[in-house]
Amino acid sequence: MIVSVYRYKIASLSTTSPVNFTTLRSFTVTRSASFSFPSLFCRQLLQLQIPIIVNKSNDRHSLFNVPSVRTFTRAPSTFMASSFSPEKARVPLAIDLPTPPISKFKIGLCQLFVTKDKEKNIHRARLAIEEAAEKGAKLVVLPEIWNSPYSNEGFHVYAEDIDAGKDSSPSTAMLSEVARSLKITIIGGSIPERCGENLYNTCCVFDTEGKLIAKHRKIHLFDIDIPGKITYEESKTFTAGETPTIVDTDVGRIGIGICYDIRFQELAMLYAARGAHLLCYPGAFNMTTGPLHWELLQRARAVDNQLYVATCSPARNSESLYVAWGHSSLVGPFGEVLATTEHDEATIISEIDYSQLELRRTNLPLQKQRRGDLYSLLDLQRAKN
């Protein structure tokens, strides 16, 4: 409700008066000898550039001289919104959402039961991918560390030299082959990668021709200490990646993160500013943080950035040293959980409809309302180029 003039008597004028400053256009005060104009209240009005109008009444109860009050003009709310400089909230400027090659398609999330047998893990992953493709999935996502147990002690044993070719990396060789044969895009979860003296937690993306089009090394390493619950230092084994990864595919522009990366909203904001349609997070949250934060973080990243978020976890193996929470999911741009599963091995098929991105961004025009005059996200990688 827009009110053009508010008229307050002495009894209602105080520093605690409930005034809706967002709709206040002007303020009229009736003078009285028994009233001391509250300075804090006055400063609030002046700071908001709301005109204070003194009513020069001839009423016998208003027989005193009030000091002159400064009068300002407040612009309409639409003008105020335009002065927020939303374009400056992303530095460099945010990229307009590109038109995706396809507006609607099915995604498959393959929640895999991981064992100590690497060959069996690779075979199990291939069968799950083929099942998802048979059900119509054009994009398939695998879990974090799906070819080996999640263990600092074992990562170096299962690690593969991805850049050295298929003989040195049977896991990615399988992903490349099946992507090409089935004509699908694959977000290959993650595997331990050996590169020189370093190990990385790495996600490979393959296009419909089986070509490796992106490789994301986990940026934020999982080092936590919750006494009596879980203590883990991924940095004892892995080296942190240095580059955010966003890739154009046959199913749209996708930003990649791995597990702990999802906790850092700046990375998701950066991907959104680069025009991502979808964020994919292979992850393996544990039995302590999983119940509390796994779904919460997915929905937060989706609703904050108004895009889709897909996650894929290993299935729960109670005999493993590290027990995964499971619950792979797809979340829509309004924060709605579109598909999820429990903790057992499963292949989830759901639909992504990119027209929902524009709809939700029209419903809630966050991009036009950002306060670029107060804060900004600096994309260092783009700024340097």
C-alpha cells in the first residue's frame, strides 16, 4: 500500500512508532508546545530523503515556534531500484543466460555401491549408465570417488593418470566409450587422479562423441573436525584444484563442483554469473553432515541462483571406513526437490525443463534487484582475461 501523506498527532510520534519507511513518501507533523521532536526518528526520515511537512495550525494547542525542518524529495520506488546498479553486483558483468541447445530433457543420477574391486566398480558404473540411457537420459551423473573406496590410505592405489590415455585410466576410458556409443553427455563423478607428484579429486565431463571436454579438480578440500562424530583431512592426500569449471554441452551450460565445493556459495554465484543453466555436484556427504546439510545446501544453491542443481552420491556401504549418506537428488530453480532417493544403489531419472529458469527469474527478479552499490562478486578468472 502506498500512502502519500502520514499525519501523526503527539501521542503517536515517538522513536518506537511503527512506521513503514519503505512506503512513506512524506510526513506531516502537527506542532505542539508539549512535544519534543525525536532526533533519531528525524534522522531516519532525513536519511531516507522523506519530506517532513510542518502543519502550521492556528489551533490554540499549537502556539509555539518549531525550528525549520529540511525538506527533501524522494524519488519513486522504481527510480530507487534502478539506482541500485544491479549490473555492478557482478564484476565483470554477468553473462546473459544463453539459449540452451535443448530446452527439456531427462537426467540420470547413478547412485552406485562402491567396493574394493576396481574392475567391478567400473563394470557396475557402465551398467548403471546404460540403464539410465535406456530410460531416456541425455545427461548422466556419477558419484564422487566411484571407482574406489573413499579412504586417504587407498586413494594412491586407485589413482589414474587421466592425461596419459586410456591404458593409464580405465575408468575414464569406459566413460568416453559409453558416452560415444550411447550419444549422451556424462558428468563422470570423480576419481583419484595422479598428475606428477600430486593426487587430485577429479571430475571428467564427456560429450556425445566421447571427447573429454572438461576436467574439474575439487577446489575446496574436505578437512573437518566434529568431536565425537567425524574427523577427516582430505588435504593429507589430495591437492586442491585451482580453477572453477563451467562447460557448454549438448544439454546446456553446466557448472561443476565436487562435494565440499557445494558449501561455498561464491562458487555457485560465479557459475550463475557465467550463464550456467545447471550445477552438478558429485558428492559423498557423511552420516553426520548428510542428514543436516545435504538437501539444505542443494536447495540453497538452487534457489539463490535460480537454476537447477543435480547431486550424485555413492550408495551407503556400512562396512566402509567412510559411510556415505546417499540421497542423490535433482533440485529445481525454485528450490523444489524434483527427484531423490534413499541410501541404496539406484538410478534416478528426472526431467529438466529450462523454461522454468526464465519463469522463476521473472517471478523473483533477483538479477535486477542486486545492490551493486553495496556489494559485488569479483570473478578473478574473467577479470584477468
